[in-house]
Amino acid sequence: AKPYIYITRKLPESVIDTLKSFADVEMWDSEENPVPRDILLNEAKKADALLTMLSDKIDKELFDIATNLKVVANLAVGFDNIDVEEATKRRIVVCNTPDILTDTTADLAFSLLLMTGRRLVEAVDVVREGKWKSWSSYFLAGTDVHHKTLGIVGMGNIGEAVAKRALGFDMRVLYHNRSRKLETEEKLGVKYATFDELVKQSDYVLVLTPLTPETKGMFTKEVFKRMKKSAFFINVARGPVAVEADLIEALKEGEIAGAGLDVFDKEPISPDHPLLQLNNVVALPHIGSASVETRTAMMELCCDNIEAVLKNEVPKTPVNRELFQLV
Ligand code: GLV
Ligand code: GLV
């Protein structure tokens, strides 16, 4: 029999054509709304492969009933929605989409820097709302980005790509990472800092770490207090890396100047969310990798990975690399 592949969101037919040449493929019939849990579980029972979104929880309960499952391909670089340890125990391959989204996500991260520092959202609103009365000296005057200090927490490929952009703006770049990146330091002239030094010295603190037990809740009230009052907190990683209530307090109390956020504790947020009541917050709906080119490439990579596993080949970007003796 042909393998069965279930895709948890509607993708373009052109992208899934190759899968259809060797497998039965079904998709959840919505581009916007996540697949309901009961339908996902029901599909998982039959599926040889799942192509999943960040909004799908792929956990022990699912793996326990997914007796045919061989591969989960997640349409994201992050995979905190998947219990990889449980997958590995069952020799189920988990794949993500690193590298191809690096520059797109770095562009978005740097956009948030510019948007928060230069108050661009407030400025757009003022024009739209007919509140632009005249040119005046400190009217919507923001904070410079050029020649300021950027602190990158989590120096992977995306961090490196943001650093390149920052250097083009003559910024000084600090980074903090579990391991030092001597090659990156040498190549780009970025400087390693302890977490504490980075937090104290940066004008823009940019979070790019994956969400893990170690990074969860890393930004607390105490950390925000140690930041400069003029500094901005930018998060394009995962909401729970910061304690959201502490971030809100820091913004309200003026412990920091503002925040640029592409991610939140619970997504999506609604207009009555406390962060949206603050005019020093720029909020985006988790669109870090959302360019048409990159999202298409991510979908294609997910399909390639599924095809490889189902044909007993080594996929391009497995997360649990130990299944292929790659570590
Ligand atoms: C998006 O957040 C991703 O992990 O790709
Ligand atoms: C991931 O978040 C990275 O920095 O590559």
C-alpha cells in the first residue's frame, strides 16, 4: 500500500505534487485555522508522515497512538511544539527547516529594531489618524539605531545574519550564547559577553534562543531592571523566554524604553492584551520567516524530508540526528 501523509494546514497543490506521486496525501482544509486536536489524533493513527505547524502539539499522547508514524516534518526552525525525546525513543524522525529562513528572519528582526527605536508604528498611526499637524522639532523623535550597541542572546545562524545587518548600521555587536563562537567573533568582529554584561550594556537586546527548559523565563523582572532605561527588548524567538507579566511591568514602570515582539506566551493575542495597551510596544503576529519565497522553500524542504524518510533515505534536516548516527 502507498504511505499516508497528513498535512495539518492547507498548502499549495504545486508544493505537494511530488508527495502525491508516491503517497496518499490529505490536508486540513484551512489556511488560517489550526487542525482541531481530535482530528489531528485521528489522522495520526493512520499516518506514516505528518507535516505540522508550530500550533500543533505533537506529544506523547499522539505518539502513543501513531503506530505507523515514521516522520514529523515541522514547518519551522523551532520545534518546541514537539516532544523530540518521545519521538526519538520510537525512532520517529523529527525534521525542521533551518538555514533557508535565516536571512528572512534576520530581516524581520532588524525591522523590529528600526520600528521600535524610530517609533515607526506610532508615526504611521499619527498620519493615518489625521494627527499630523506640522513639522516640529521633537515630534515623534525616536532613538538612533546606528552606532548603538546590539546584544544578541542566542548566536546561531539567525544571530549571525542579524549581526551582519547591524554592522552595516555601524552598530557595536555583543552576543551571549551557551558556547562561544570564536569563528563568528573573528569573522564579524562581534564580542562575547556574559548574559549580565550584555543586558547592562545593550541599547537593543535581541532574543534569538530556542525555547528550552534552560531559556524558559530567562528574562525576569530583575533582568529588565538591569537593562538601560533607554534600551529596547526585541523578541523574535519564543514568547516564554521572557516572563510576560514582568515584561509588561518593566514597560509600564519605565525600566526599559520599549519592546518589539514577534512572539508571545499564548498566540494569537487579542486587541485587549495588556501589551497592546502600551504605545511603546510594537507587536507582530509571529511572521519572522513569512516571505512568500521562504515559506515556499520551507514547505518544499518539509516535503523533501518526508519523502527521504519514507524512501529510507537520510533527510536533509533531521532534528534527532542520532537516529542517523550523524552526531
Ligand atoms: C518560527 O518561529 C520558527 O521557528 O520557524
Ligand atoms: C535560532 O534561533 C538561530 O539563532 O539560528
